[in-house]
Amino acid sequence: MASSISNSENLPPHVLRSVSKEVVSLSQEPPEGIQVHINHDDITDIQATVVGPEGTPYAGGEFKLKMVLGKDFPAAPPKGYFLTKIFHPNVASNGEICVNALKKDWNPQLGLKHILLVIKCLMIEPNPESALNEEAGKLLLDNYNEFFQRASLMTEIHAKPQTSSPTTNAKKAKIRKDKKKTLKRL
């Protein structure tokens, strides 16, 4: 996965100022269903939580993601990673996200907000033709109901917010463990 080393010293001051402005703006006026988390120690550590869109197998889940700005940013696109496990054709096992906005369609004028919205849209409309997770891509094309079930189960296990009651947490942990066993059998 992405390095945890700060990239601030590798970016020119005008790029850091621009990124800082955009991150602050996104945190104050976030797009619907997206929350940006500011790391005041490293503005290049861009993390967000995306709420799984309704009508998808990700509904009700809270998915943490990270964008990594390389030393050539904004000339080169950032890399995107889901930090929360997700069963999705366009997300590799290490969390790397494959979407054209982060590859061949990158345009420095689009900005971070656009990328976050594209990633959210990818949760609504996966692209099995550019699958990093071939199993998810094949299931999406061949058996949508099974894909939906599997993605929903992963969402339930890894992305559902936890409650704070110890008794409830113990029950949910057992249910999650049972679901993981079920998932391994699939």
C-alpha cells in the first residue's frame, strides 16, 4: 500500500497552498455522503470517508479512503486507495482504485473533489471491463445477484459503523466472525 512518509517536502509551495485550500474547503463544504479528514501535520495525507450509496451493496457502509499525492502532482494524478476492505471490481486486494480519472483521463484542473465524486460514482456503477479484482468483475457480469450478496456481506463485515455497547459489540463481533466464515466458504 501507499507509503506513510510525508510528501510535503517534495511538492512546490504553490501546490501545497492549492492542496491545502482545497482540502479545507472540502472539509467545510463536503460533497454529499463524503467527509474529508484533515491531517494538519501533513496536508498531502488526504483521507476521506465515503458513505455507501443507497441501492448499492455498499449502502449503509462507511468506507475510508486515501489519496496519495506523488512528487509530480498535479501534473501526474494522485493514487487512490480504499482503506476499508471492499468487494468491488475496480479495487485491488491492497485497496488500490482503478478509475480513469486517476489514470488516462487525469486533468489537473479537475481537483480532489472531482476525484472523490468519481470514486463514489464508481461504487454506484462499477466497471468490470477494467477490473483489478477479476473475481468481482466476473461475478458482476455473470451473476449480479451473487455479486450483490458478496459485496453486501463484505460491507456488513468491514464497513458498518460499530455501536459502543459492550454487549452489542460482543454479539456483533460473533455475527461478523460467522459472516467471515461464510465468506471464506464462498
